[in-house]
Amino acid sequence: MKTYIKNIIIITLAGFMWSCTKQPYYEIPTDENGNVVITGVAKTTSDGITTLDDHFTVTSYLPNAKEGDVMKVELLQLQTPPGGGSAQLLPMAGTQKEVTLGSDLKATVNYTRNEAKLVNVGDYVTVTFAGKTDAATFRVNLKEATSVSNPQYNSDDVDVIRGAGTANFTVTVTPASGAYSGDVLAKRKNGTNEPWQTLGTYSPGDAIPISGDDFAVGKDTMFYSFSTSQSGYTDEIVKQVVASNPYFFIKKAGKLTIASGKDGFNLLNGTVVAANDAKAVLTIGSGPLSVNQGSSWATGGKNISFVSSTIETYNLNSVNNAKNEFLAGTPVSSIDPSSGTGVYVFKLINGGSASDVLYGMINLTKITPGNSIEFEYRIGNIYDHRTVIE
């Protein structure tokens, strides 16, 4: 009982002391009529700065300040304290400025890139605004103004392949200060120690060509340089590209079955169709099983022919080896899966343009006598085939 009474006395005294002590941190702001004032939150914006800009502007809306208030502005940057230790955000000498608020309660300040000591992409400063009744902070990062795509064909990233045709780079330039009106200087060198050669001068967004055929024999590495300049600054982006020897870049699988609607196959989009479909590049024959070119498809010069090969050539996936085997063999328009290795090089002619001539390889993987033939195949060896193969 004594302990209980003692606790009551302590709580009562604490409550009395609390009620007698002014607590300014918990006071709710009110106007002259005693109404609660809901204060706003400062909002700070900036267009930022890039590697092709020489200055940046920051504007802060300070709703809790008053017209005529003087805001003290300065920059903070990661620095090692005078006494040593790890880097901290500390004020930068010579960056202190004062801005007087107008009726819009906005403070706008400008700093040059030199003032802010922004040198490399990723460098940043923190802008601070401090006044009697409001304050704000904002981080400004130095960003890259110039970017370069990977090698592309029809907006898709591609490997650079010898003999595959011409792909392209696209350069985008976006300074924070506005539209870029300059040019892009493109250069290349085939090897680390080779001299730079000028490719040309382009506008941002232009297709800058790149071809595996530009690489010297025995040299598979090319360096490309893209330079842009503005406001006394220059960006240079260097891309290293390794060219591949020709290979079939698409691999699919299929099945031919002796059943209505499943006895044809479209090699270009990898779908099963009926044998009498105009897109049935391959059809299945019975008694014995065979793989043939589709009679409804093989019209107007369209055809497919095969030359026997080996699983080693198939796994090597070399376009040059496959083509050489085809040229050295005797092409046939029908495959007997019960004989040979079950692996063939094929040449498919789907029309009159260069992109309609496709080489590939087919590997017969499973045969169910009197019923079906399963296979996988490789196809597509030039960029233009991407518009033919679905």
C-alpha cells in the first residue's frame, strides 16, 4: 500500500510540474484570431546541370517565409574536415549568397559549374536556403549530356557480325540548358594502338553506321569515339565493340505429324500449319517418313534444298562452315530421316530480294515411325533476315 501511494504522489507531482513548464516545441501556431495556421512545405526545383552546361539554376518556394525576407544560400559538398576523418557535407568557401523574397515567396539562385566544382559525372552539391521562418535543401547532380546506343538494327540491339550487313549507333544529346544545336564527331580505330580515323560528322539522332566488314582480318576489336561540344565543354563517349564471325542467330524447334492440319511447318515463324498452306515450307511424307518442301509454298521461284552435314557442324554454328558444306554437296529437296546423320544444311529462297535468301541448319532429333518427325533448326545470318523471320 505504501508503494502504491508513493507512485500516485510521483505521478501527481510530475503532472503538476509539466503543466507549469512552458513547452514551446509543442505549441501550435495560430493567427490573431486564435485559428490554427496550417503551414506549407518548401518546394525546390531545378533543371539541373549536365556535362555540356556551364551553370545551373535552383528555385525554392518558401511558403512559411514573408515577402522581403532575406534567404542565405550556400553550397555544401563532401569534404574532409580540417581535423581529418571521413568526408562530410560541409559549406564550400565562396558560395554564400543572399536572395530577397518577392511577393511570390520564391528564391532563385544561379551557380556556375566552376563555383560548384562539378567536374566528373556523379559529382554533386547540396544547395541550402536558410531564413528566419523557413529553410530548404536541394541536391544537384552533374549528369552526362551525351549517350550512345548499343549497335542496333531496326531499333533492336544486335551483335556486330562479319558479313551480316550494316547496323548503327544513335547518339542522343540532352543538355539541361536547352536543345543541343551542335554536331556529333564520330571516329574509330581497329585496335588499341591504331590511330583514330574520322567516320564523319553527324546530327544527334542520325544513324551512324557500324559493320563487321569494317574490321580488319584477324582484328576483332574496334573502338568508336563520339564527341559533342557546347559552352566550352566537350563530351567524349568511347565504345568498344567486338565483332563475331558469322553465326545463325535464331534457334527454333518444330514437329511434323501425319495428321490433318499438323503436317506442315513454317520455318520462318516456327509454327505448325497444314501441308496445303501457302506458308508450309516443310511437309511430312509417309511410307516411309520424309521431310519435303511444301508444294503450295514452293511456287514463283520459292524453294528449299538440303545437303547432308554433321552434328559437329550444327553445334559449331558457323555460317561459313555451313555454306561451304552446302556448296560442296549435292542439294536435294527431300530428306530421308532413316539415312545419313539426321543433320542437314539448307538453303531457303523465299523471294527475289537478298533478305529472302536464307541459309540454315536442321537437326532431326526424334522420329516416331509412321507418325512424326521432331527437329530443331538454326536460321538467320544477316540483319535483314530479322524482317523476314518472325
